[in-house]
Amino acid sequence: MNENQKYQVILHGMTGNNVAKTCKEFGISRTLYYRWYNDYMKFGMAGLGKKARRPVMPNQVDRKTERIILEYAARFPQDGPKRIYYELQDEGVQIGESGIYNVLRRNGLSRREDRERYAGEIKAKKKAERRKSNSEGNQAAPQAPLDYRMRDPEHARPGYICFLTIQYIGNLPKAGKVYQYIVLDSYSRLALVKLCNQKSTKQLIDFMRFKIMPLLRTFHLEIEHLVTNKSQEFTTAWERGKHAYTEYLLKHNIHSVTFNAGHPEVFQPLHEFNAILAKEFYKPAWHEGRIDCLETLEQRLNEYMNYYNYIRPLEKGKNAGKIPSDIVLNFRGVQEPLPLWLFTRR
């Protein structure tokens, strides 16, 4: 309503001496009526004119952020507002936990069962869209499946498949919460391990930037397929290129492949490496009882990984009896001298 119409409503309520009847007749609330009435009594007709929009409050959510929250809920319906808050913080999306809860509540997704139903509806909708696309002949040619067993001789090489995972080791008495970041080359079994007190995208990118990429340059090696599980650190609800981890992989031309827990055969090399790590490092380390902090634990782990990568022969598989670093170097035919640190490890 414009100011003249608002004035007629106020006048009707004043002359009729029945505000409730006036509000019912004009279809407004009593709160709105008295807001107009008070504005008129204070400022006259100017008080009934259009007012500048009030600034958006910090806990209000714009449409783009709301869409990100809903996309996340569809991908990971088991996560509540607190977990979503931490994940969005990793991606630089500044929104409070209460704002996330309000978005979920407004869309009827405050309960886990509601989010699971919503996720099922979204999944069914996308499936129907793919079927329609297939029927119209618009689907792009499918990519060749990953040869995770490297049966094709062309694929049996270092770098064709590497695994990346983050594992929760436990809340250790003298080290606190410990997460283990692992990257493993499926062919040579060359591996890198980093320990942290938290699991986050930032730590993941730092691991790749400061440990994985320098090692790849040293060995003249490239990762073609980086295989991960479908957890939030690796698969996201955001568009391609919007997520920091995705952007980093795109920048370095690394193809990311995700599998869920229903494909244990794919992760078999990673399971075997974890078994070796538990038997040869963690069990003796805890038995000795000399781990007093995370730094000490990681130092001991680095010493073991030097032994594993540069001295210890593999015990089984096609490359049994060979040392992981030698497998990579011999395959790449590296002729020029390697950095001194590599030789000191041997």
C-alpha cells in the first residue's frame, strides 16, 4: 500500500473505534496497523511513505549461501548444522551455525530423517534427468573405467593410480587427537604419511603442497588418477572449481576418482599398507611407550617411512623383493643426480 492507502486504513480504525474489525476488513495484522499508526503520529504522512530497506543482519543468509547449504544437505544428510558449519568454514563461507539451522528449518530439514528424505528426492530427480538425457541422445561419451588392478600393461606403471586418505588414529593420552594423512602409489607402493591434530581441507592441501608435490618432482613422477573415498574432504556439494581441494587438483592436472566403502577391492593396496604400518611401526611404538607428544610420534614415523621407502623390500605382489623408491626410479629412467637427502635416506 502507498501512504494514502495506509492513511485510509488508520482513519478507518480511528473513526470506527474497532481496530480488530479494521484489520480483518483490510487483511492486515494488528501489529502492522499499530506500526503504521505510530509512524503517522510521529512523522505525519511522511512516516507512511516507503522506507529504505534495513541492512541484512549477520545471521541472515543470502540465496547463494542457502543453495550451498541445501546442496550439502542433499549430499551428506547425516550431518547437522555444527558439522556443516565447520565444512563451510573450510571453504571460506562465513555463516554462523544458527544461520545454517534457520535455513534447514525453513526448508523442513532440521531433522536427520527429513534431510535423508530430501536427499532421496534429489537423487531420484537427478536420476530421472539422466534417463531423459540418455533418451534424447545428449549424454557425452562415458569415460573408460579405471583399471584399478592394472591388468593392461600400459597401466602398470608408477603414478597411474595413487590413493589419498585421511584416517582417525585415536585420542592418544600424550598426543591428543591424531589424524593420519596418507598418499600411496598403487604400483610401486611408495608412500607418504603426515600426522595432524585435525582433519580439514587446509591440512589436506598443505600435505599435497609441501610433501606430495616435492616428492613427485624429485622422482619425475605425475599422478594420473588420485583415488579417494566419498568423504567431505574429497567430494563436495559445491560446483566444480569452487572447492579449494578441487581447484588445487585442477591446477596440477590431477584427475580425482572417488569410490565408496562398497568397493574394498579398489582400496586393497591401501589396506595392505595400513596393515604393514600398524604391525611394523605403531605396535612397537606404543609398546615402547616413549611417545610424549605428536611431534615425537611424527618424528618416529618419518624415520620409519624413510626405511619403508628407501630400504625395505616389498614382501608380495608383482614387485616383491624390490624397494619402492627403486621401482619408481628404474621405471622413470632417471639419470641425473638426485638430491642429497635421497641418498642419505639409503
